[in-house]
Amino acid sequence: MIVPIRYIETLPGKAAHLFLFSDGNRYAVKCKNNFHGTRELVNEYVVARLGQLLNLPVVPFEIVTMTEKQIQQIPKKFSSHYQPGKQFASLFIDNCIGLAKKPPRPTINELNNPHILAGILVFDYWVHDADRTKSNILLKRHPDGQYDIHMIDHGKCFPGGYKWNAETLQKSKKFKKESIVHVWTVDMLNDLNIITSYIEKILALSDVSIEEVIQDIPVDWNVSNENKVALFKYLKERKKTLAESVYTFVKKYLN
């Protein structure tokens, strides 16, 4: 198990803090009871695990245990609210940029894994990611000019976002997010079969694998059994309308 060695800085957005860890890597750490609430950690963890099951480019992450003393390395205006215990830490990847607000942007031929964008679009519709912005798709450029794609920041997923519960999940509305990332993805689509293949991957995810992810949520993140059941039910039910909602969006922007 890796442990934090040294606090480096608080990252833009103020919800994550960069630490050097015992494995020699730097991780962006989100702590329990931050100003968004501990649900942010729950969402990050569940969505990252589900993304891994689908072979999406989720940044590697760890659940790390931090003591009160380690937390106190963070400036007091943040850390005074934090709680010791398990925290969510994602690997910090150097030399990445977000998606440009306006063209020019990388073309399909400049991406090492362009099909992955279709997977991210479909996945975001499944997990109700209302916060897929130009800054949480990371583009890492290599010396040959090609880009790798990474996905981060899933703390605001599911109906209710940082404050979801059984009630908000049951009252879920249609996903209407029109993300610049999703529009960029559709602009580069030359084959709808790529979209279809990712829909089929999600539909093929077994109930057992989804339930296992939810049951693995750390106990000290305080998700009740009722809310775990509700989240499982939401993800299962969402599969039924996934294809329709994705295709509606894609056809709207398809050139």
C-alpha cells in the first residue's frame, strides 16, 4: 500500500491536492468531507472502476489511507474540514492539456486511440456524467505529434451529483448534457458501429460485476445499503434507455 510522503500543492478547483507518494509518483488526492462532500469520492471510485471494466482510459487510481497528521500538511483552510481515513488518489500525469475551447483541435489522425472517445461518450450517458468538460479530458502529446487520451474528474456523476441518494436516483431525468467533448467526438465519427459496440459492451456488463464495484465502496465513505441498492438499480435500469438517448444525441450533431 502506498503512503503519502509530502504535500506539494493544491490543484485548480481546490478539491484535489497533489502529494508525492511512497512509490515515487505524484497523486491528486480528494479527501473525505471536502466542500463537495464525500459523495465526490464515492462517484470517483465507482465510475473509475466501471470505466476499467470497459477498458476506458481512466487515469490509474488508489484508495489511500491518510492520518490526521498527513492531512494537516494541506493548508488549514481546506484540511480543517477533512477527515482521516480512506481517500481517493489519482495518478498525476505530466504534460497534459485539456481540449481547446475552439478549433483547431486534434484531428482523428492525431489521436492514438480515437475510438475511445466514442466509448467515453456512451459511458458518460450511462453514468449521467454532467461534468464532462474540456478540462477533464486530458490530451498527452508525444514527440511524434500523436496524442493519448485520458479521462479524469468523475465526482459529479449520477442524478443528484455530489448529493445523490435513493430519492434522486429514482427521480432521474433524461440526460441532456451537450458537452463540447461529446460534440467533438461526433464531429470525428465516421462509423456509427463504434458507438454501437460500446453500447453493447455496457449492456453486456454483468449485474455481478456492477454490484461488486458498489459493494467495494469503502465503509468509511458512509454509503448506506439502501443507497447502494438504489445505485445498482439505477445503473441496471439506465441500460434500457441508453441506446435511444445516445443515438438521439449523435444524430443531432452527426455531419
